[in-house]
Amino acid sequence: MAILGNPGFAKNYVAAAVIAAFRIVKFGANDGEVQQSAASADLSIGVCGSLGAAAIGDRVDIIREGLVPVEFGGTVTRGQALTSDANGKAVAATPAAIKQTVVDGAAAGNVTVTGIATTDTLVAVIRLDVEADTGTSASGDKIQAAADLTAEFTITAANTINNAAGTNTTGDRLMVTYRKALTRVIGYAEVSAVAGDIGLAMIEPGSI
């Protein structure tokens, strides 16, 4: 039995790679090209119709809005936000997590923040206090007021933030808040489904 949706705007593109029917797609490397989405971070734009692309260079219709059939890659419930798995199938979308950690005895320059990645977004770096240069409290230490140092820091590598031109010094205690990479949403499940099902989804691209 055919699954009938209520598709809206559709556009014809050139396939930059093989695309299966009912799979989520993103733009290709060149204007006018599309390819299957392959990750939750991909900027997905729509869903392939019932006729996929068997080879690179084939023309393919991509539905950009409306209620459309999509192949599911996992268990989802009606109304749940959807993103792409590694094969362009729709799976439940998990919002980007907000992480917070306190670094004791941070030195000037590179500061180790275990778990932070270059794809993350730095939200805030707050200096809680300044201790002795050794990073440990001792008689006579000068304890300074909290200060917002966010503008001075950037994520430079995995597990590393840096403020080479900033004001933090050895011994600082820093509270670091960061957001993991955004999940790109293609839309919302109209029905509950399990892996392998082809069911309806409302196409509403966005990020969470």
C-alpha cells in the first residue's frame, strides 16, 4: 500500500552521489547538487522522493517542505524531532548538550578542558578567583573578584581553550561552559515507527 503524504515545494537537483528513495539529503559540493545526509550535524534540506538516483549525475526530485514519506533508521514516536543517521535515514534528534566544568590552577595560554571539541561553541569562561602562581592557596594569596573572560578565549583544539592575549594567569580557577555541536533537524515524525519503516514526516528544517 502506498504511503500518501501532502508534499509542498519540490525541486529537481543533480545527484552528487547515489541517493536512495525516501532518504534525507543535504547540498553537495557544487550549486544545484545534493547527496544523502550522513550525520546529525549535516545541514539537511529535504527528502528524496520515490525515485532515487542510481548514479552520480542523475536528476532527482527533492521535497523541501510538507508532509512526506521518509525511511526511518530507528525507533521514533509521533511528534519527535528527526535528524539523519549515517545513511540518510530519519532517527530521533537529541538536542545539543550544555556542559560545564571548573578548571583549577589554570595557566596562561592553553587551558585543558577535557571533553571540549573544535565543533563545540564556547558559552562562557568565568574566573572565579586567582590563587598563588602555584595554583594552591597559601597565606598572603590575593583573591580577586570574579571576572567574565569569555571574550578572551577560543577553542583551539580538542580538550583545549586558549587566551594567548588574555588576562588569565597561572593559578586561576575558571568555570567553563560550552555547548556541544548543534543537531540539525529535518522535521518531525507524523507517526511512530521503527527502523526500516517508511512513514510520514513533516519537513521543517532547523537546529536544536
